[in-house]
Amino acid sequence: MIGLGSDHNGFPLKQELLSFLEERGEEVRDFGTSSEAPVDYPDIAASLAEAIRDGLIERGVLVCGTGLGMAIAANKIPGVYAAPVTNVYTARKARESNNAQVITLGAQLVDVPLAFAIVEAWLQAEFQGGRSSRKVAKIRCLEARYSGSAVTAGLMGGRPC
Ligand code: RB5
């Protein structure tokens, strides 16, 4: 299941992505917004990111004007890794190297065909593991260190975070 969310600036592009993903055969959950009336992007980012944290959806795409606010907000939810992407290369690497479950798009930066290409590339990419695993584990260690979490066992292959 893929989640989609946007603020008012991202709403038209989010609607295009909804049709694109459904036509691709994906199961999609729409986290809003549902019009171009102003909403605060952290509210939408939090709803989608919390659904990832809770295991209700596996991946998500968030759209605002720049993609930046959505990424900053989604990354505050523990266990959620959101990457702002602007082209196909960064979309692919967000998954292959960074294991990001969420990408964020800026509707003021990408047009509809580019957004479709970005999402397609990201959906087809898989985390490559290998040397990237250690780096992603270190990101989880940072999160644990600053959230006061004691759940660090196993992150670094038995070594302390
Ligand atoms: C509007 O709230 C604007 O700040 C938003 O769409 C986004 O660009 C934030 O990063």
C-alpha cells in the first residue's frame, strides 16, 4: 500500500499521482488534502508518516510547494526516512542507498511527466544493502541516541551504536 499526501500547493500534482498510481495497479491511500484551500503541511506529513510507523502503509509520496517542509516534518517521526527528490537519479538513490520509505516532491519544481518518472523510478528501485546497510544503521543509531530510545540492539551487528 502506498500513501499519498499533499498540502494545497501540492494538491493538483497529488491528484495526478493518484490517477497514475491507480492506473499502475497500486493500492493507494490518500491522506489529503482534498482541495486547494490552505492547510499546514506538517499535519499531512504526520498522518502519512505515522501510518508508515504503524505498518499501515509501506511507502509514501508527499507533495508541497518545494518538497522541503514535507520532508523535514516526516523525518520527525521515528523510523520514517523521507527524501526530497527532484529528478530520477535522486529518486532511485533514495531507495537504493538510503532505504527511504517516503519521497517528497515540490510541485513548484517538477512538472507532471517528471513527477511520474520520479515515482516510477523510486517504485522500481530496491534497497541495495551491502555497505549502505551500515550507514543506514548509523542513522537509526543517531535517532535512538537523541530520542532516548534504548532499542539499539542489533543495529550495528552487536557493536554499540
Ligand atoms: C506553503 O506552506 C509552503 O511552505 C509549502 O507548500 C512548502 O513549500 C513547504 O516546504
